Amino acid sequence: MEDIKTQINDGIKLHTIRTSKFKTNLISMFFTTELNKENVTKNALISLLLRRGTKNIPSQDELSKKLENMYGAFFDCGLDKIGNNQVFKFYIETINDEYIPQSNEEMWKEAVNLLLEIALNPYTEQECFKEEYFEQEKKTLTQIIEGRKDNKAQYALNRCIEEMYKDEPFGLYKFGNIEDIEKIDNKQLYEYYKNLIKNCKIDIFVSGNIPDSKEIENLIKSNENACKLEGRQAKYNPVKIENRNRKDNQEKIVEESLEVTQGKLVLGLDINIEKEDEKYIAVVYNSILGGSANSKMFQNVREKAHLAYVASSSYLRHKNTIFINSGIEIANYEKALKIIKEQIKDMENGNFSDNDLKEAKKVITEGIKTVYDEQDSQITYCFGQEMNENEDVSLEQYMEKIEAVTKEDVIEIAKVIEVDTIYFLRD
Amino acid sequence: MQVIENLKVKEKVYIEKLENGLTIMIIPKKDIQKKYIIWGTKYGSNESTFVVPGETDPIEVPKGVAHFLEHKMFEQENGTNSLDVLTSLGVNANAYTTNDHTAYLFEGIDNFYEALDELMDYVQHPYFTDENVEKEKGIIGQEIMMYDDYPEWKVYLNALEAMYHEHPVKLDITGTIETISHIDKDVLYKCYNTFYNPSNMVMVACGDFLPEDLLEEIKKRLEKKEANGEIKRIYPEEPENIVKEKVEQKMQVSIPLYTIGIKVPPLEETQKVKTHLGVEILLDLIFGKSSELYKRLYNEGVIYGAPGCDFEFANGYAHILLTGQANDPEKVYEEFKKKVIEYKEKGINKEDFERIKRSIYGSFVKEYDDVADIARMFISDTFKGINSFDYLEEIDAINVEYVEQLLKNLFKEEKMVISIVKN
């Protein structure tokens, strides 16, 4: 897997990943911008408005018809939080020309042009988004934010993040908040959008059975929407280790009540490290703690104590944080929390075997190797590297770094890991 | 081995039926590192009454046994748990139970044959004790409670309950805390010995394999077991009509969820693929993202997205489902019914039809990238008596007249139900 990078202009990069492994071509474009309270809701609304139509394809049903005609091309525009950034993610997936019956169309070109049209040339009237769309999408956004409580497990995790990063950008919900929706003015929003595409970091990924990067570069440079984009000093926050410097070392305990049958217990852990390379140790630590069926969480909370069906942990690389998740009977809260804390303590005391370490590494490297086989994972991985200021680590190097982690490394890191927030969702 | 090639997606499937009745299917994928293997038995939550081969009287077992059995298969007599062993080998192992089958699988890159040892060992060697059966009731109890908090699951199950009087498809795959309390090791052994016989099982592998070599490796690991003859499965008589048209449940949700169900007669053996394709085309035409109905309801603020559409069928049942969220689900239901009538009267526009057909063709091609998607598609289709490649071939033959006829035959107003979950 090779990501060939071409600078289209300052702050605008084309990534070409040529592969004949897949039956699809995947084109994506990412706009990366600073995450902050002021703009988070505006960005969310824009991501919804851009789906509604473009100058040349003014409505959603026409856009849908176009995609259906492209043999069911899949389009989506989503939002993500990466470190202290909000990222717009536009995707189009089409089938390769090779699998199109009697065709001489070059579908990848059509897909690239369509994606640029959707992201850069929205349907507007008098320097505003179409009023009808604007009003409807405000309602849709309200619904998305209110709908956050519907998936209780996801909600509990999001709430734990919110509490843990209360006064930091990362604590913001990626779709913003309801109070700010009504304050948004259509004309100002369109102005804001024009500024956004002038200043954000832009990455375009083209992956699949496609020509070389030169031809794609030429296509993009001659595209009427893309050629208007000027070079920029992109305004975003490269991902790097940050020391949160929490003054009080008190655990924050938050309980919230909703109608649930099962309690959802989430713990947010701080990892107080300073070097980039220590992240690989954190990955291994997490894998032993709760990353697989052999992990301490799964074995002790689920298999031995029978307290949960879900009992795991995950490492959020770009924030250098671990979240522990479990769904438990509400009455078992104290019991479950005690066992979970014992696991964390065990890690610090080195109560895990060399074999646990070996297996944890195997789980990680197997996971890494699957990136080669998945088109979207390839792009996600390459973009992750792109966002990381100080490194560009290949998959092979990544695996070597994991292999190099020792038991002592893990114990050392366990000593600087502490519980920041305990969040419990109950009835 | 028998080889079937599909020129549209340029893939081949190698099929072998062994003497003991086991069917093995291998789909080679060059240059892909990941290997996926799945071993399933045609035994799901629907099979609760059956005649053990060699016996005469039917027996009835508690609801949820198939799923319980799936959980318990991992435990080994020597005290190890096969899920742990597989995880130690660095592969990703799992198992699942559906209405019509149960399957055990793993995917991974290295240690494939070591993992195959373990998979084939544990599926062929059950070990149930009073103690380990009791312990599992706690874990499954938590799984059942987890589903209780999913409004999507409730709205779906309620729709099935509104459609079916007797058929067990309407019941939760896991059973309930009450039904699983009656499960003991004897019941588990009885079901295992009946359904986990090679003649009732299918194995599918997908990845960079030489089919003949893999076949030999599988044969080496098979215990000697004779085919045990036909298992008579008994399903209760299911009336054609629905139970009730509307069902509502209160749950804390931000916006109501709905499932519209249409009960249709069980499919004829030769018509399954064609009917499935026809129904998909119709649902896209009526309520897909390019439809007039979707556009209007979205613009009116009734819905925020297109419904997810499904056509589910197996032994003795078939139904169409549309699931989504709406401020006013009753309105969605009424408008959907009106649209169905309108299409029946006015017919289907040829251009729309061709466009949707193209789109569905593309979505089938996309299924052939991921080894897991491919293997799971083949195994579940095989248990339904379908060769997955047929979808790519039969779609060519579908024309407007056929789907218009299908619309008249299947989308009957008196067979429609709506299930709603709201505050």
C-alpha cells in the first residue's frame, strides 16, 4: 500500500492509492478545521446542507438518481472529531469499470468530479443556502442532537468524553448543540462556508484501479470547482501528545438517569506520557486491559464474575485516552467498579504474564494487517498519519514498534495512567 | 470439486459434498491477506419442535436453546475456552445465531491452520456440565437486557408479533430470562446431537486458498460421523392473515421509530432469488432516496432519512420490512399504502425501473470485496437453498411486467402492519 502524495496547492493535498485488489474505487475528500464552541454547530449544519444539492444538481432526488445511474454509487458526507479538529468527510464509492457491463465510461472521473461539485459548489440563492433547505436541515440537526440518547451505550461513552473534557474543545459533541442552531443566520452561514473552504486543510484520496497520480492531478486541476481553490496556510491543529496537566487528581464521578434496563458504566483514563513513541506502549497496555476476548476486562468482568456481556476498553490514539466500557445490572455497580479498578491496579503491579503481552501484540498486529485488505481502512490510516505532525509511520514500522514494547514498558506506563472520570448511566 | 464461475464479478466457487453429508464451499481470493472460514448448522431459533432422526415422537425444547448452545460450545473439557485459544492465535473468532442457522467463524492472517484445528475441534466436541450451564445464564441474561434497551430491536420484534400468530420467527432469538431458566445440559446435548451432524452443516471459506489443499486439510480434521438422516422440523400452522395491524410500545426515544411489515406467503423454491430481487427493486422505487414519496415526506419534515428495507424469508415464512424514524409514523404508513395503490393502478415507469436495476446490480458487485461479506453471504444463502451468484444472473431477466405482477401479488393492504416505538 503506497500513498503517493501530490501537493495541488498549499494546504491542498492529493493522495493516490493505486490497487487492483478491490471491485470498487473509493474517492474521499476531507476538510479539516479547528474544533471550537463557536463553529461546531455551524460546521454540522453545513455538512447536512451540502447533501441537499449543487448548482448543477439542485435537489436531493436528482443527486440520488445520478448516483443510482452510476451503478448504485454510494455517497455520504459525515463529520468526525480528530484530536482538536472537526473533520468533514465526503465519500463516493463506485464499482470499477471492469465490472460494468458493456461500458466505456471512466467512472472514477465522474466520481471525482461529482465529489468536488458536492463539496465546493452547493446550491445557493442570493448568496445564501436555499432557504427551504436551510430551514429543513436545522430541524434535521436538532433531531440528530436529540437522537443522541437513543443509543444508550454510545450516549454513555459520549457523555463520559463530554465530562472528561469539560472545558476543552474535545468535550464538544461533533454535531454541536441545540441552543446554537437557532442563532445561525443563513447569509452569515454561507459567508462562513466560503471562508471555511478557503482556510481549511484539504485532503483528497483516490483509491482503486485508477491511472497514475499525474492524470488524477490533471483532472483535479482542470476541474472548474477545484481550480478556484487558492493555496492556504491551513488553520487546523496537528495531532500531538498534549499534557493535560490536571491540577486535582480526584476522580470525577458522574451519574445520570435515563430509562434503561441495563446500566452503562464508562471510565475515562488519562495517560500522562510525553513522547510520541510511548503511544505504542499505550496501544499494548489497552489490548491487555480490554482489547480482546483474552483481556483482563473480558476475562474478569464477564467470564469470571458474569457481570456483563460487554466488557472492553478502547484506546483513542489521537487523544491518548482509554475508555473502559461495560453494560451491567444496575445493582452491580459497586461490584463491577471494584473489579474494573482491580484490573487497572493489576496492570500497574505487573500482574500479567509474558504470554498476555505476546497475545496482546498479536491481536494488534493482526488488526494492523487487515488494513491492507480494506479500502476505507487504508484511507483512514493514511489520513491518521497525515494528521500527525511529527511522523509518517508505515504499517510495517507500526508493527515493529508494537513488537518492541516490553513488559517493563507497559508497567511504567501503567504507573502514569489514572482514572479521570467515572460515568454511570442508570435508571 | 464442482466449480461454478461467475463472469460478471470474475469469481469462482468450489463446492464439495462429502460422504458424511457435509457441504464445503471455497471461494479463492488472490492477493487478499485475510482468510475467513465459517462453519454453520442449519439450526436456528425457529427450530424448537422436531423429531430426532431414528425416533418417532416430536420433542419440544425451550425457546433460546440454539443461541444458548452457541455460547456454550466454546467451553472445553480440559478447562480451556476456545474463544481464548483462538484469540491467542491472533485470529478474530466469533459465533452467531439467526432464525435459521447458527455459525462459528474466525478470520485472520497468520496461524490459519492452527486456528482451524481449534475451530474444528471445539465444534465437534461439546462439553456441558450443570455448573457451566448455570453460569452462562447470567451472561445471556445480560445480553437479553442489553437488547431490551435497543428500541430498534423492540420495534422489529413487535412488527413480527403483529404479523405472526404461531410461527417462532416472532420470538426473540435469545429466548427470555424465563425460557432459558429451563435449559439444562441434557437439552443441550439432545439438540447438539440432532443438528450438529455433518449432513446438516455447511462450511464456507474465502481467502487466498488453493481449494484442493484446503479441502484436504478440512477432511483431515473431521471426526468420523455418519450422516444421521433427515431431521423432521415441525412448525406450527401459520394462518395467512395478520394478528393485528397496529402495535405500539412506549420507550424513551427522541423521535418515534417505526417498522412497516408486509406478510407474504412462503416462497416457492425456484422463485426465491427472483422474488427477492423484484421486491428490492419495488421498495427502492416506492420509498428509496430518489422516490417521490421520500422527497415529499422529507420536505414536510415527517422523516429525516430513507427507511431501511429488508426482505426476510426462511422455512415457512416471508415478510417485507421498512424501518425508520418519523415524527408521524402513522402518516408514513398511510402515505406508503397510498403510493402502493398508485403504482398498482398507474404502473411503473420504465426509465426509473432501469435505473434502480442498475443500482441494485452495483450493490451486488460490491458484496464481492470483503472475504467476510462473501463467506457470510454464501453460507446464509446456502441454508436458504440459494447459490449467491444467482442474484447477479437473474437480475438481467427481471422486467417491468414481472415487478408489476409482484406488486399486485405481494403488497396486499390487508397484510400490512405497523409497529411504533415512541415516548
